[in-house]
Amino acid sequence: MLRGYRSTLVAAVALVAVGTAPAVPALGTPASTPVRVAGVAAADRVLRVYNNNIENLVVNNSDGSCTRISGPDHLTSILVDDAGRTGTSGVVAPDILIVQQVRGTGQAEAYADQLSAKFGYPAGTYGAIVAWSDPEPWGSTHKCSSQSLGDLKKKQTNGIIWNTRTLSLAAGDISKYWSAGWLKPGTAYADGAGCTLYKPPNSDPDSTDYYKWKRTSAIAARFTIKATGTSVFAATMHLPQENRQNACAGDGDRGIANSGIHLGADATSLLNASTIRIVGIDANRTGIAASTLSGYGMTGYGSAATSGSSKIDYLFVKGGVRPSSIGHTVSGTKSNHLALYGFIDY
């Protein structure tokens, strides 16, 4: 597996380890700061998690044009305070961002550093892992009238960004990538019997879309909350468009609860060893129930549409998720997909 894992992360972690200089306060931190345990306010034991398909930070408009969005503008559009409002002084630095459709390690790390800068932290404070470090390009215009903007969407992979001030990650706690399932065009569904893993040789054979399958490679990791030692599983997934019509998760497999979702073997082992569990996914499928991953102790959050009039993005969590006044869905997200979030007490 190819993945980005910033080589300077060790240095970044050292900067924020217990006993170093005082931590930079997050936006909205009151002047009188509560007693801290391992750098985390004891009165604020909250894991702030977001999920979004960021579309390579290029938005497709209804008229066929595309608009490039800066990382800082996108982050401002998805990060919320405890009341679900964006752009306020009460917005606190997130702990985990689960993202789909980034170009690779370069864009993921740049985006992570922009997140660090937003809260006054040094570069490298947020780490990033991706399923493919530098995926090959695929497609043509990607529905952008400007070819230069379409080109920015040709490389696609999925990643997880995390806050090294609050979370640690051991090298052995990153899963191997796993592939999504699909129904190859022209194949009979037969109640799932026609499904295959979306990877060679069962992927797009033509030169234009030959590497398209890489955008659906999933990855997971098991983090540890520094303040308490609590284990946290997080996974990012992006399923093919074909999943909308026919749920496929692998060879003859319709997926968990006929959703098209499945977890790789490495990911399942990490999940089983974790207390808090989080899965963020662009499933390209409507009607996936909040109880779909209940067998793993997880519940889905957010019921509003996330892509036009359809809900195709999902956030599943095992943990004490705080209520949301906006239904865990951020309506002003600067992407073609609305961001989902969950604030988890621990």
C-alpha cells in the first residue's frame, strides 16, 4: 500500500508532548483555562470529528463551470461550534477529519498544514495518511468547462487527518488499503451474485478510466487519545457510482445490511481493538439506515441530503455523540458534498 505519513510527524509530536512549551490555545478558548491533563482541558473531553468529500477542492457548478476553493475557505465552511455555527470564535480545533477525493499526499498534507495555521499551530501539528500517495490520473474534463480545473480532479484518493496534540498514532495501527465492490457494466446483478471487487482485473479496462478504481480504495487507523489512553478507530471510504443502483461490496457480496459497505480484514482488527469507532463514507447510495453498522456498535448521524437532493454521505460512530442543532450536517460546506460532524464525549 502507498500512503502519506509525514516524515516530520515525529518532530511535530515531540513539540506537543507533555512537558514542552504551553500549548497554543484554540480559537474561542476562554482566558481562564481549566486544569489540563496531558495537554487537554479536563472540562473539555470532546473528540471533534468531521467527514467530507472535498472534491479535490474543486466544485462543479450547475452551468458546467467549476470553481476552485482554497483549503482555508473550505475549512471555515465545515468547522462548527457547539451550536453548529461556522465562522464563530467558538469553533474549536478538530481532532479528526475524514476526507474523500484528495489528490494524494501532497494535497492532504498541505490541507493539514492549512488547518494547523488556522488555529495558530506550527506546520505538522496535523498529520495525514492517504490510501494512495500519488494515484495515477483518470478521466477527461470531470464535467468542468475549464480543462485546467478538470485536471485538478484527475487524481483521487481518500485520507484521514488528525490532530497530534490530542491523538497519537503508531505505525502499526494503520490498515492496509482495501477495495470497494461494484457491478461491472453489462453484468447481471442477480441479487449480488454479479458483484466483484473494484480493482484490476475487474475494473474499467479503457485507458481514460483505467485508474478510476483507486479513488475507491479505503483506509483506516487506530488512534489513542493522549489524555486518557482511549482507543479511537477511524475509517474513510468512497464507493463507486454503480453502488447507487446495485449494492456491491465484493465478490458476490452486497455488503453489510445490503449497503455496499464492507471493512477490510486489517481495518476490522483495528476496529475490534478500539473503544470509540468512526466510519466516514461517500457511499454514492441513498437509503442507508442509521442502524447499518449496529453490529459494530455504531449509529449513523445526519439525515439531511448531502449531495443535491440526495443523502449519499454517512457518518457512523460508536461513542457518546452530543446532540446537534443542525442534525450533524453543515449546510454551507464549500464542496458538492455537505460535511457531517460528530462531537464525542470521552
